[in-house]
Amino acid sequence: MSHNKKTINSEYTDNSYDDMKYMLNKVRNIIFEQEEDMGRSIGYDLETEEKPDEEKTKEYTVSGGKIIVHGVTEQDLTLTEDEKQTYQETMEQFVEEVSDMAEFHALHIYKNNVEWSGDLLKFDVRFYYSISEVEGTYIGNNNMIKVDNEFMGVLTSVKDFYKTFESKWAKVLANRRTTELERESGLGDNELSVDVETDSDIE
């Protein structure tokens, strides 16, 4: 599935993305520190709590795009056919509603968040979507951009598309949580052997 990709300066894109991730991680760290302070204020020692298992990742290829699932168990890392279809629809709708000159980066699925970014090649601008505590639409660029009607129209489309993105992927997270709760309560089929494919294409 083609999205009219073109090569852009790798050094710029790496630095721009790193800067954006640094700012978002800083926000997360501030929130975590506030939670720690709150725990200490009520006499709760966070260090006594058992450390969670190490996070793992599983990468999938879907219709030319990448999905990276983050989790602890093999079940956490499973990507369903519905989720693959949702990703394909997300890419197709972005091309139709925002721009057909976009280069998409991997979509990351966490337990409580979904993150997705990409480059609007015509304007050399990067967009970033998140539905977690730093939810919203972010734009990054280190260069001067001519602010004309076309550019403002694209920015409006990027912002408006976030509603579609959030709606689709909030449902995915809700379904994954429901499945996890059913497994933990014994309602799911824990004996089911799940075959996780690392490379799949939806026609």
C-alpha cells in the first residue's frame, strides 16, 4: 500500500523525534514523581512493592506499516485481526482526510496508551498522536515554514483526525483490557495456544 513516501533528512527526523519523545517522557516522569510524593505522604513505601516483570515487544507488519506491541506476557503481545484491520483503516483514513504525502512511523500499543507519528512530506513536518496522560496532537519542525492557507488547512486536518484516531484506538485498548480481565477471572480460555505472527499483510 503506497503512501507516496520519499526520503527526508534522516538526521533531522531522528533529532526531531528524539526531542519530542524527550519532552513527553519528561511529562511522564513529572507525573510519576507526583505519584511517588503522594505515596510517601500517606506513609506508603513504593519500594516495598514487587517490581513488575520486564516489558517485551513484538513487531508486526500490516499493509506496509509497522505495529509494535508492548507487554509482559505472550498474550499481551498478541495482535488480533480486528486490531490489524483498525490500523489499516487508520492509515487509509489519514491519507484520505489529511494528506496522501505522508510517511508513517510505527504505531506503538501499550497497556494504557497508543502512540503514532509520521511525517507530512510536503511541509517537512512531523505529527504525533497519543491517547494517554499526554493525549493530544503534537507537531514538530526545526525549520521555517510558510504559513499559508494550504498549510493551515493541513494542520486543521491533522488536528481533526486526532478525534478519529483516539476513538478507534481507545476502543482497541478497552477490548484488550476486557480480554485481560476475562483471562484473570478465569472466563477466558487460558489453555488456548496463540500463534503470534511477526509479519502479516491484510489484502
